[in-house]
Amino acid sequence: MPSILSSKNLTFLYALLALVYVSGLFIPLMENDSAQHATMAMRMYLKNDFIHLFKGFEEYLDKPHMHFWLGALSFKIFGVSHWAYRIPALLFTVLGAYSSFGLAKELYGKMAGHLAALIFLSAQAIILANHDVRTDAVLTGASIFALWQLAAYINKGYLLHAVLGSVGTAIAFSTKGLLGIFFIAIPVFCHLLYTRKWKRLWSWKVIVGLLAFLLTILPMLYAYYMQFDIHPDKVVNGQTHVSGIKFIFWDQSFNRLTGSGFESNNTDYFFFFHTLLWAFLPWAFITYVAIFDRSRQFLTSKFKYLKGMEFLTLGGFWLTMIIINTSKSKLPHYMNSLFPVLAVLLAGYLVYLFKEKKVKQLKRLLTVQYVIVILATSLSLILIFMVFHLPSVPLLLVYLALFSLLIYTLFQKKEHLYKIITVSVLFSVFLNFSLNTQFYPKLLQYQAGNNMVTIIEDNKINTEDIYLFEDAHSWTLSFYTKRQTPEISLSEIKKHHGKWIFVYDKDIEKLKENDIQWDESFETPHYRITMLSLPFLNPNTRASQLKKAYLLKIH
């Protein structure tokens, strides 16, 4: 290891990445999913009800309970806040990094283990998943942990690995349903196919593992049974006789594959292939090089088993990508659980090039990274200095220190692999620390819900007197007022004299047309910040892109 990264180098890189992740804890929540999930977990905590899942005031039958349980548990320990909501995601990301290390070490040795952990932690989508928190961080950490343990069981046959792998799989299943098992089962199948250790399946240890899996998912199944199965007359999504247990074992995954119940179907069968190009930055392009070179090696050897080779990551990548690209429901974060697998694949490939003294190949990969880092750093400088007002002087000094360190490393005379790793990680640190401390906080000044809460607090408005006008959804308003804000229809408003109504500008005329008057009003700019556009990012044209949200005291 000293020939690539010393213990001091590793500690320094891990510490810088920790700085990025900690800075992401304190960004206000984003609409929709992150704030929605946080509000759902908050409801569990406030009502002390860990059985029933509700999205607002409607019963929720989509993602299972684990992510919401963890959020509610964090609220019990730390209180309701956006940083408390993010703690479980951060812990599972740490688990994901440790498991990436463990799997890479199992397949390629300790050197590859550290590279895999660094690649995983510096991947753009993984960092994003820790402040725009949905189910993905928990799913990713649980799935790579399970994959590591099950691969170790196949290699060594120890009972503990079978049990831990089963528990990890159960947590993944309790977080995202069968999709969680899918991301584990495909690479495990590929590993069995290549190593030909099928006899590991015909063991009493597998039965113990299955029992551990069933025991771990029982709380989730019980909650579904209590909320849905024992209430056949309950209307859920317009249907009666709905079984929560059947839904999680079948309907959920089938609906995603067919697009049933989703507003739009995505028929782009290369969606995840090109999504990877930004989601796995700064590693995406050299990862594709590794994938195609490894594929060539397997084709040349006609898939003959060779010592030092593994098919878990490569086969897992190809089979998973082919299947998920056929799904009619596609969103970028669906592939997050594949990134630790790719981190292990790339780490193993880089170590292979290093050990085999493939200097020309490493030099080419370093050139690719230089191009990506220079282009992306230029873009990040624009985001820091031109899109919004300049940050404070202390932050500018930190940015300057990180930028100087990156430039210094670019010109260091070191081995190619050392520079591939350090330059890439330092770029990721510079980019994401600046995004977390400058870009996202300034961007969220244009999200109406959380900013209206500041107005509510400054004016000491009683949150119990606040309503949402019909479909004027704002999860952040509910979360930061620590209350599920009720909706009110147009016909009911006049009955609520003295109450406050949260409304977007598109509905102001509707209120006026119905002779609804108000005594006081507050307003805040509003923009759907997850749908960025060049006119919005341009300070000179931003005003034309903004809408408004109002808080009106009904006369």
C-alpha cells in the first residue's frame, strides 16, 4: 500500500470526504421526495405510530417502512431537524464505504479495498443522496453490505457471513421492496456462475440465513398487515381489498417494470447508461474503460475461470443495467445501489493495471481524469462565483485552500495511479464542499416552503392557524412547522376568518374572483429548484423565472 497511498494520505483523503458529508447535513430539505419522506417520518415520531404510513393525510402504499422508521428513530434521539433526518443516510453510507472496502479486499486485496471505498465516497450521486435524502442511501449501504457478506459466504462457507448477508438483504427489502433484493441477487448469481461454487447453496447454513431474512422482515410485514390486510374495505389508491403483503412481494416491482400507476413512462432503453456519466462522476468515463476492457478479457478467455479474475462486478453490472433499462419507470437514483459494485470493479481494474505495470493504460486514464477535472472544476467555479452572490470570506479561504491543493496535486510528480485517485477525490471534495456550503444554501432561498417558515417564526404566527390552499403542496412548510399542514378548499375558506392560507401566485386570481379578502399578507419568491434552467441560473434573467408564494390572513 505505501507505493500508492500511505496511511497518512488515506487518512487525509477520508477526512476531507468526511468534511463534505458533514457539510451536507445542514442544507435545508428539498422538495419533493426528501421533504416528503422527512415529513412522513416526522408524523411517525410525533404520533408515536410506527405501524401506519401516511403521505400527508392519505394512506401510503409505495416504499416500505425501514427508511421512515430510521428517520423517526433519529428524531426520537436528536429531535426534529433536517440534520437529524439525514443521520441514518450518513451512517448507511459509512456502512456502504466499509462494505465496498470489504468486498474489494475479498476479491482483490486490501489495496483495492481502500481504492473502492474512496471511489464510492467521492461519487457524485452518493454525495447527493446524503443531503437530498430519499430511500437510496439506506438501500445502497444495506445492499453492498449484504453482497459483501454473501460473496464471503460463497468463498469461505462460514455461517456468520450467510446470516449477516441475509440480514443485510432483509434491510434492503424493507427499504425498497424486491428492487433491494434484485441489486444483491444479480451479482451473487454472477459470482456463483463464475466460481461454480453451487454447493454453497445446498447447505443448512442457507436455511439459517433464510430464517434470519424472514425474522428481519417480519416487523415490516406485520405493519403492512395491520394497516391494510386486516381492513379489506379500506380504499387505497381507488381500490378495496388491498393487501400490503402482496403489494411488497409482487405489485410494487411489477408496477415499476410496466409503468403502471406512474404519470409518465420512460422508453429510453439507454437511460441508465448515459445517466451514469454524471451520476458516477468523477469516475464514470474510466469506469466505462474498465468495463469494456474487462469484458474483452472475459470474451478472450471464453469465460474460463482464472485466478485473480471475478465476474461478480462485471456480470452484475451488465445484467442489472440491461434489466433496469427495460423498466418503464426510470429515475437516476434507481441505480445508486450499483455504484459500490462499480467502485469495486474499477478499484480491482486499477490495481490490476498497477501490479501488471500497465503504465501506458494508467497514463491514458490519468489524462482522461485531467480533462474531466479541469472541465468540471471550471463549471464549479462558475457556480460558486457567478450564479449567486459571493460567499463569506472564511468560506472563500477554505475554497482557495481546497482549490490550491487540487492544483498542487495536478502538478506533483507521482505515480499515475496515485494521481488518478488523489486528483479525482480532491476534485470531488472541492466541488461538493462548495456546492454544500454556497450553491445549495443560496439555491434554497428560492424554495417557498422553508423560507415562509422563517417569516412565520419572525412574525410569531401560530402554526395551528395555517392551512394549505387546495393543491398548494409544500412538504417543507409542514416539516419546518413540525405539523402536517391541513388543506382547505375554496368553498371552506370564508368559514376560517382570521386563519392563514398558504397559496401560490397562480391561485391568487381565483381567490379574488370568489371575493375572498385578506387583512395581512406575506410573500416569498418561489422556484422549483430541482428543475434548474439556464435562465434561472443566470442572475440577469432569474427574476423573470421566479413565481411567488403567499401567506394570507383571511378577512
